[in-house]
Amino acid sequence: MPYTHPGLQRIGPANSDWPTLWSYSTADSQATVNTSGYFDAAADDLNVGDVIMCHHGSGTVVLYPVLSNDGTTVDVADGLPLGTTDTD
């Protein structure tokens, strides 16, 4: 299911000249979220270099840097999953 606006929450910074960290929660898989066009509805908010911290329904947290945004189509990287194992 594509992203539905307004699902992104801006974390910071307050200065819009810097890359922004966003929070987003979804039950969609990592493969679905990193598909070009998934975040098109947020094209007016996202800039190249911003990072979306996505909380997937499985409990996994993945970081998605915004690679391109032509004002219509947004493309994010494949994603960097944060560690979810604890061996101690």
C-alpha cells in the first residue's frame, strides 16, 4: 500500500536548511517502502538527503535516505535496518 499523507512526523532539526529526520510507521514491508514512488504524496515535504526512520509492523526499524525528489516522484535508498537482536 503506498504511503498516505500525512503519515510522516518531522523529528528535526528546526532549521529547514539542514537534512531532516522523519518518523513513519507502517505495516508495509521494507521492499514495498523502498520502491520508487512510495513517498510521492510527501514530495512537497521531503528533500534529497533527508532520512526517514520507518517503524515496520514487524518491530523492525529501517533508515531510508531520500535519494531523489523531482517534485513529483520521490525515491529512497533500499534502507538500513537497525539491529533488533540482543545476544546478552
